[in-house]
Amino acid sequence: MRLNLINCILIGLFLLSGCREKILNKAPDYEGDKLVIYSELNPDSLISLSLSKSYPVVGNYNFDKDIKNAAITLLEDNLPIGQMYYQSAGLYKSTFYPKIGHTYYFRVKVPGFPDAYSLPVQVPQPAKDIGVSIGDTVLSEFGDKAREITVHWRDNDESNNTFLVILKGLFKNKNLSTNTFSIGGSNTTETACSYYRDTNLYIYKDFCLSDKRGTAHFGAELYGFLQEPVPGDAFRKDVDGFRVSFYTISDSYEKYLATANVADELLQAFQPPLPRYSNIVGGYGIVIAYTGSQYVLAVK
Amino acid sequence: MKPRHILEHRFIKLLFILLFIVLSNITLAQSLQRIHIKGFIKDEYSGESLSGVSIYDSVSNEGGVSNNTGYFSLFIKPNTIVAFSHIGYRQITILVKKDTSLQITLTPVLQDIKEVNILGSSSINRYRPGGMLSFSTENLKHLPVFLGERDIIKTMALMPGITQGNEGTVGLFVRGGGADQNLFLVDNTPVYNTAHLFGFMSVFNSDAIKGVDFYKGFFPARFGGKLSSVVDITMKEGNNQSPSTEIGIGLINSRLLLEGPLRLTKKLRGSYLVAARGAYPGIFTLPGVLAYKLNKANSFFTYWMYDVLAKISINLTQNDKLLLSTYRSSDYWLTRQKDTPEIRYSYGLNWGNQTVSLRYHRLVFTNLFLSTNVYYSHYTYQQAINNAEKVNNSFITKDFYTIRPGLKETGLKGIIDYIYNKAVTVRSGVESIFHSYRPTYLETSIRTPSALLEQMQKTFHTPENNLFAEIDWSPIKYLDLQAGYRLTSFSRYTLSDPRLSVSIPFRQNSSLKIGYSKSSQFIHLLSQNAVGLPNDIWVPSTNSIPPQRAAQYALSINHKIGNSIELSVEGYFKKFTRQIDYQSTTSILNAVGQSWENLIVQGGIGQAYGLEFFINKPKGKLTGWLAYTLAYNKRKFDGINSGNWYFANYDRRHTINLVSSYSFSRRLHAGANWQFYTGSPITIPVAIIQPVFGSRPQFVYGNRNNFRLSSYHRLDLSISWEKEIHKRRLRKSMWSIGVYNAYNRANPYYIDTSLIYKRDGSDPYGYFGKVIGIKSYLSQVSVVPILPYLSYEIKLN
């Protein structure tokens, strides 16, 4: 069903003329190195933060600068609760678990970089009565065999919740990149109620739920490709299970997903830019929060 | 009411009071020593009425212009030699001694290479407001063109203050305005989509165009609804002397024009005209279609387009005329692909305009003229994606997704022209329009909540009512005033647009012109691309999205050297308010269930200012012009660029257009155009950040439009050879050969950003593994190389 209009036009133009591509020697002035902050807040994990730097848009370089000398303060509900410590490869850890309903942010200082801090992010209330089940064999749009997976849940009483479903194929407990598709829902388009990102990621808004209950049906193909291949082993594997993650996600996580540009590169060329949502001031990156669980379904 | 509005109303009131006080004294006194001449002006060969003809006292240069039915009415001194002058026609002079009714016929100057006018500019005509241009398509045929197709829109883009979007496309950007801010009128009926062939060709058939008046500065009050320009296109009425046929054959497009006299009864006579064009690039892809049908190919695409204009003009009496015209244009694209022998998908795209117009003109008294127009205009666009499965040897649709946005408009317009005396002409009228907007009409097999589907299929109906009045007044020899006022009611909005143009002729051939125009736009174009794609979605102003507004101030100095060189310098300053823009890349076409009002950023402001220099040589063997524009165009939105000013899309600092045509003989002509403009600003990422979530590095975007494409320049050349097949019957043929982009300049179409990942080697095949670095570069993509063309036209009378 996906078709790129621009491609069609350019094919037509090719018939009449032909495209020419020339590498440019100029680029916008680089604004200087800035700090890049990533953190996921999940009540099941100690709070951690990944710190790196930005790079010029044109060039040839390696991501080899490890920032070890950062002073990072963690704040809970606007009160400092501790310093983060360097662990390895840009990763900083704390001794705190985030609590549901509380807000967190970071202040980061590194010599030679502008100071950066994140905006407060609240850890959302989890959904209730979550159920995940595997159903019959169905065919994907490409004619491949797939299994139907159903997820149902009940919204908590908080308003404006957003739910995220991530589907992954498994082979001996290793992640596979597996094609998935929504059954009866949207696979290529956005709606006010739901949208789709990155082949295995589905987002739902609570205000579209009927009686606060949500149900989503998916198809997941029965083969996939190893995401961490083992030398000498084949990429393609038959799925022996699926990992289904169901989360209630923070507003920042939803905005981060929503601003992923899913258009291909050619189409992007004709669009106004879509700045990826960031809640970092003075730098780049994102701090997100979620609550939920992962479920493993065996394929027999 | 805000203080600014109070001042505005007081200004208008004061202006009109002043006008009438002075009118009743000065101009009445002047008219006492005058005689009255009136009549119609026509083309000698076709009998077409001629509008915009300058009629003036050849000594004092005082006079006026004919209206759009060719009628004129003037008060002049007795025993005056009156000159009748029009672009593309030989000037004539007549000695008038007393009150006279005249039937003037002007002869086209195609036979006389010494007097070929290409363009009528406001610079020499004191009665035209500043920034107004008139075009005659007949004399543009010796200029180089794209794919052999003359295009009035592309010719306009060669004027100062006007730029185009992407290469070859027909979107016009006038003095900082957007492509949606131009009012295109065809026989007084608005047309919303101007693009054929994905924007490479306009929908206006040059063969059928009689003339075009283009306003980019001062807009007369009878025009409204758009902010930046008015393109008033008058189509031919048809030859009422003898039947005529014109045929043009090109490589991928052809055209036909039929016209002739119409005799309904002995007394009831008129003329007809049918003009049609078609383009058929799909003929080259026909083998692919056949291969697909025979299961020897997995995919095909095809494309066709056409437009047809039909017009009947009937002279009910000497003073009454009825004109009925209809126009239809359509473009059609289809791609079909088989994923497997049992599953196929198709993608269809078609768009088009349809208009119907019934006009009635009546000369009520010698100094009172009535024009009425009832019209209907419909623009529609459809995009359909369809999945089908083979069941019992036939394909059954399984999934579909179709959107059909559109716009319909039914209008009634009445104008009265009253020529009070030699110095004063008053024009006033009303216009009522009923708009129907369908921003998105969705039909899909995708399970969508019924409430949302209902919202997506909603049509908005909005009435619009306008009152307008204009006055042309020459109180003294060295002053001409045109003042106007337009009052519009649209939905809950009532807006007033005052207009004023002052022309001060000095010395023999010079004039100073000052213009002020305020304008309002009640509909907005939501289009995300810049390549002329037809995914135009027009949406109305609503309770939460107020109408766009603009105010423009312009000042020009015009001078004519001798009989053949015109010079003008014009400065302008334009302020935009209540502008809108998309806030994300979410396309309204795909935003199922979302209100389009949530997809835009509003409350933007803008500024555009610049200086335009123009040298025109309209007569002689060598004709043409040089236009240079220095321009600045900025926008500011709270939600974009951190609320700071940024250069707007298509802000081009320098624009140069050099247009020339040389006639070696009556038969042989050569043309050359050279265009240069500063590259337009685009947005390029400012940094790259290494991956943490996911596996790919990401671009970081900073300020809007932070980078400029390289400059655009291009040379086009042409040679045309005309031959008289039958001299007595005026049968002619013309061969044209030319080349577009003669020195094969790789002009920028878009910028591509490329990333090559360096991985850590954990994957021996190189596809996976951790990204440890990148190599990135920007590349410029160009799509139109050197393009030769050949075309043949034949005119049969």
C-alpha cells in the first residue's frame, strides 16, 4: 500500500530528462559541541543517564569521545536527591529508583560544554488488567505466515494517558527484527487514537477507549533476522516466541515518538524539517518515563 | 473596535467627503469645455473587443482606457487628435471635432516587424496604477519556452518582483507572498489550481488568452480575497469575421483552437471559440502497460492531462452582450504494481478545475455601463491507494484508502461603471460568493471510528459578501487618483480593505506613482511541498483561524526615453499578519481523524520589502526587457525558530531576468532569455548525535531556513520560422526550435543529506553491529538538464 508520490514523479522526470547529484562542499556553520542526554525512567530500574556530545553535520568521524568528568545532579519533585556517578562508556548511574507519580530532572555540568538540564518528567501510572495472548495463524500482506497477538488493558483513572505496545520476535531469547502489522488498525497512517512507528511500535491514546478498555490485534511474522548476529550463524531465524511490551508512557516519550520522521529520505527533502522533540535545555537528547511490563509468548 | 480601525474608517470617510467636495467644483468646471466621445474598439481581423486600449489626446496625453468589453467614453477638448494605442496593435489617430460615437478597429502589427510590442507596463501609461502589467500572448510566441509550450505564468515570472518556486513549476511568489496568495481569474471566475503536469505547465492555454492584466502593487477594489497579486485573464471571444483553426503539435503535447462567427438569427450574431490541449507522456509508457497486462512486467505507470475551454459570445443588441464560457482541466496519474501474481496495488492521482461563467454586459447610457457575472468554480483532487487480491481470475479490492479534498464556489458579481465627466469615473458593485470546502474527504477500509470518519468527511459551507467602490479622478492635469474601498463579510469576520493609487505625471514622459493596498485572504492553502505537486488543500478561515491580512506601500518613478525605451524603479514594503504554517511533517492527507486546525501554527507575521528596476524595449526589431529585483522576505511565528525572525521560503535576494527577441524578417525570429536568482533558503540539520535509543544517529535541526541553495541561472534560446500558406486567407504555419537550459546548468532542485555508518565489526557482513562513527555529506540534486524542443503550429482560416 505504500507508495511514494515523489518517486513516481521523479521516475517520470527521468524519462524526460534525468537526475544529477553533486556533493556540496559547503555546510551550515557548526554551532559547537553540546551535551547529549538520554535517560529512561522506569520504576523497575535504577535511574541512569547516558551522556555524549554532538558532532558536525558534515564530516568523517568516530563517536569516540567518552565524557567521564560530568557533574550530574538528580532532582525529584524539584528537590536535589543526589549526584550521579560515572560507570562506563558515557553511562552515569544513581542509587535511586523512580517512583510512580513523581517528577524527575537532571542538571549536567561538564567543563568545555554549555550547561544542560532536562525538563521535569513525571513517571506515569500503569494500566490495569493487562492481558496478552497469542492466537491463530494469519497471513501478512506479503503472504507470509504470521501469528495473531492480542493485547487488552484497562485505563487507570488518570487523564490523558498514552499506551505503547512494542512487538519483537525471539529466537532462543534473542531479539529478532520481525515484521508486524496491525489487524483492523492503522499500519501506515496516523489517527487521533493511534499511530504506528518503526515497524513494531504502536501507540494508543486513552480518550478513544470505550469504557476505559482497550484491545489491539496484531499479526507478527514467524521469521525474523537476528539483531545481534553471531559470526558463522545465519541471519534469518524462525521465531520461537514473541516479546510483547506494554507501557504507559510519559508525555515526553509520546512526543519523542510522534516526532520521529517516518518519511523516507527523498520525501523528507521536500518537507519542512521536523525537529525531534527534546526536553533538554542547553543540549540535546531526551528524558522519558514509562511503567509497564514485558510478556513473552511461546510459539508452538 | 480597535483604534487602528477607527482611524482607518475616518480616513476613508474623509477621503470620500473630500472627493465629492472637490469634484463638484473643479471637475464640473472642466467638463463644460469638453466634447464627449464614446464607442467600442475591436480587432480588425477577428472582431474581438479590445480592453485596456489607451485613448488619449495626442498633444496633452490626457485620456483613459477601454473597459473589458472594449467600450470607452471620454470627455476631451474639441478639435483634438485622439490616439488609440494598444500592445500588439498599430496605433491610430483620429481628429475629433464634436460629440461622436466611434467604432474603432485596430490592426495587429504582426505584419510589421518594426512595431512588435511584447509587454505593456504601467511605466508609460499614467492611467495605470503602479505595479500593473499587461500581457498579450500573441507576441510572446517568439520567446523560448519549456517543452515548446508557451506559458503566460512563466512569462510573468520574468517580471521584477516575481519569482518562481522550484525549477519549471508555475507557482508564483509575488513580492514576498506565497503561491496561494495570488488571485487567478479566468473571465472573472476564480481558478484555484494552476498546475498541469505536476506544475511544469500552467492550466492556462495561451492560444485562447486574449490578454492578461497583472496587479502586484495597487489592487483595484473590485478584486479581493488574496493578499499578493491579481492575475486577471481574459479569454478570446472567438473570431466573429471568419472561421479559423489553429493546430499545434509537440512531442508530448498538442493543441487545437477552433473559432468563428455565430449566426443564430438574422439579427442575433456572435462568435464561438473552443480551445483544447492535451499532453500524453503516457504514450511512452504504453509498452510498460501492455507488458503488465501480459504478465511480463510487475509494474507500470501512466499519465495524461487535458484542458478544454468553450465560449460563446452573443451580441443581443448593439449595447447588450451575453457571454457563456466553460472550462475544464484534468490530470490523471496511475501506477499499478504486483507484489505477487495474486496481489496487486495501485496508486491513482487526479486533479482538475471546472468553471462555468455567464456574463452579461450592457451599455445602459453612454456613460453608464453594467457588467454582471454568475459563475461556478470547482477544484477537486483525489489520491487513491488500493490493494486487490485475485479471486477466480479477477482482482477484488481488499483494502482502499481514498481522499478527495475539494472546493466549490458559486458567485454573483455586479459592477456599474459610471463616467461622471472627463475627470471622474466611479465604479461600484457587489459580489456574493457561497463557498463549500471539503478539506479531507476520506473513504477507507481501515477501521476508523465512525465519529472520526464523519469528521473527516465534513464539508464546510461559508457565505462571503462584498461591497466595493472605486473612483478614478484626475482633478488637475498633473494628478490622477484611484481610490477604492472593499468591505467583506466572511463567516463571523467583517473586514475593510482601503486602496489608494496616486499618479503624478511630470515633464513629458515621466511619472511618479504611489500605491497603498490593504487586502484580506479568507482561505488558506495547506500544502507542504515546493515541487508543484497538486496536493493542495484549501481550508477556510474559522473561529480559531482568522483571515490573513496584508498591507502594501509602493512608490515608483517611471520614465520613457524617446519612443522605445521605458525605465522604472519601484520600491515596496509589505506587512503580513495572521499567517499560518504547518507545525510538523504530519500531512493533513494522512492525519486521519485529526482536525487540520491542530496541524498548523498560526499568528505569524511577515515583512517583505525590495527595490525593482525595469528597462523595457517594447518596439522594434529587437524587443525585450531587463528586470532586476533586490528583495527581502521574512516571517516570524511563536512556534517556529524560537519565535525569532527567519527568511521565508523563496526569499531571493537578487533576481535578474533578461528577455530578448529579435526579428530578422517577417518570417524569422530568434529569442533568448537568461534568468538568475539567489538560491532560496532551506533548513539543514545543525548537528548529528550518536545513537542511544535505536541504532541510527540522528540529525538535530536548529533555525528554520538556515542554509541557502546555490544560485539558479539558466539560458534559453529559440528560433521560429513563420510561413504564410495562403496569403489571402491568412493561413500560416510556424516551426519553432529551441533549447531550455542551453548551457546545461545543474540548478538545485533539493538538497539530500546522506549518512554512511561505521560499525564496530561485530557483524561480519557489515549490516549490523554498533554504529561507532559516521561519514556524512550534503548533495544537491538537479532534475532538469539541457532540454531541446521542436514544435509546429498551423493556423487555418
